[in-house]
Amino acid sequence: MNAIVVHYKELALKGKNRPWFIRLLVRHLKVALAGLHVRSIRSIMGRIEIELGSGSWDAVRERIARVFGIANFSYAGRSSHDFHELASAILADLGDRRAESFRVSATRADKRLPFTSPQVERDVGGLIKVAKGWRVDLDDPALTIHIEMLPDGAFYFFGKEPGAGGLPTGTGGRVACLLSGGIDSPVAAYRLMRRGCTVFFIHFHAYPILSRASQEKVREIAALLTKHQLRSRLALVGFGELQQKVVLSVRPELRVVVYRRLMLRIAERLARRWHARALVTGEVIGQVASQTLDNMTIIAEATGMEVLRPLVGMDKDEISAEAERIGTFPISIIPDQDCCTLFTPRHPSTRVRREEIAEAESALSIDEMVASAVDGVVMEEFRFPLIESSAGRAVT
């Protein structure tokens, strides 16, 4: 067996735009599998074939599983339409494998082929039954042998690996995600990636007032998420000095909302430079004082961009479970010093009024503060398979 058959699901419903979606998926597979001795990747009749060289199936499987747009994929063999040759190839790859029962499940990519799917199942299955002596079970077999008949030959495989689903990266446009070192925002970023968006990361930190720990965590999270979207940018924004100015001029109970509004203004400025169409946050209704419906509304009014909150109706257990599944949870729970906890009052208001915020912000030089933060931004680049940042890190 020296091939992988990749199947997509949602892409098949895209009508006239489908070829564009598939071309992007093929391109992403080529980038993701770079360096793994893959001979060719091509789209054929509603599926994608990856022809393997001498590379390891395990390494290829790990990378394919992270590429968005794939419903499932299978380690496969190639043969001709001749039923005896096809059965012989299947038996050779089955080797000493044992099964109490089996069935053959066949499909035809081209209905003009001179045989039907049931005919393939019956005739090829009969040859395998004679050779192996296995019992045929059409309802609950221990082993299913899949056969896909194409115009120029046949694929066969013995199981399916789940893909990442969603849509290929780049098909949904650009968004900018406010990425903290916590549990929520990496999951929010992942969810937008899975819908085809290219995500630009923006992290607010309080160095040198606090340590660099939150920056290191976010770099690790960005590197991990880049394994899905293959290229990423991370903007590191110094926020501690701005928080100090807010402390000097704004009543304690209003500060958290003022902080968040400043963050959105800065994030919008950076997002527009990168031609992003929306901001993304990990906000959840009722989770903290700034995330009441009233405060979220007031905070969002600070920006003219769309604010997307993919986690807004989830609870912490659901978000944590998804963070564990995508691998960000162990990084997110590492203790750090985050700017969100700096200068935070004991009793922040859960229902800030517009008039209060307008009065509070009138004491601040908002435009100058935003411009200063944007001018001081440090940008880092990440790539996969070789992930690099301007700080000199590399992860494979």
C-alpha cells in the first residue's frame, strides 16, 4: 500500500466554487506534508490521492489529521479493474490479518463503468472469502474492505481515519483574535480556523511590569495552532503602561471595561493593517465581570469592526474539553502573570452605563494611547512544517 485517499464532505456542496476550495486543500496538503517523501498529490473524481514514497505512514497521518477541509482519509492500495488482480492485491496487503467476519463495500466514481457496485462486492468478496475462509457479515462485520472504482483503476483500504473537518484555511477570509494565555481564546481561534478563516493573533502583555511568562505561553499556543493553518502572525502589544494611566484617571469599578475597550481599539488598528474583516474573542456570557451582556455590548461599541465570539454560549467544562482535544489545555494552565489580572479592582461593575464610560474615557488621551501601543508592537512569524518566529524559535 503506497497511497492515501482523502475524502471531503462539506466541500462537495460548494457548487461552482468547489474547484477553488479543492485547489486550496491540495495546496495546503502539499505544504503540510513537505519533507515526508510524498511523490504526488492530486484531485481525482471527488477525492484526493496522495502517492507515498518511502515516508512513514504515521508521520503523514499525524499531519493530514490537522488539515482543515478533510472529512476522513485512508491508507490505501492501488489496483486495476480486473476483479482477480484486485482481490490478489487486497489479499497480499491483508497478509496474516485475521477477522471473524468481513464485508466488501464498493463505490463507483464513474457510473459509466461496465459493472455495478454490488457486482464488485459480490465477485471480489467471493474471491477473498475463498482465500481466507472468513464469514461474510453485511450488518456488523469485524473488518470492512472498502473499494473505490475510478475510471483508470481502483483504490482499496481497510479503515478510515477522521479528518479535522471544516473548510480549508483561507476560504473564510482573515480575522484577528485577541489571544491570551488562558483556556478560552485559543479555542475561539481554532473554531474560526476550522471555518476556513486565517487567524492573526494579538496578545496584550504587561512586560516589563510583569514577567515574560504570558508571552512565552502565547508563542507555544501560536506554534501549536499554526500546525493547522500552516502560517501565522503574532502581534505582541505592551499594555502595562496604558493600564497605569487608566488607574490614575478612572474609577476602580470601571477600569476593566476601559481596559477591554482600549484593547479592541488597538486590535482594530492592527487588524485593518492586515486586512482582517473581524475581531475574535474568547468571551463567554457571565464568565467574568467584563462578560455580562451589558458590559460586552459597551465594550464592542469601542470598535467599528465585527466582533465574533464563537464560545459565547458555552460553559467552562465544554471549553476545557475542546482545549484538551486540540492540545492547547496543558499550555493554557501553566501559571503566568497576565495583564488582565494587573490593576484589576476587587469589585468591578457588571453593568456599566454608556455615560459613565464616556465620562471616564474623556479623562484619557485615547487616540495617543492607541497610537503609542500600535507603534510599540513586536511582530513574530510562525510556519509549519518548519515553524519559525522572528525570535529564532523552530518547531517541527
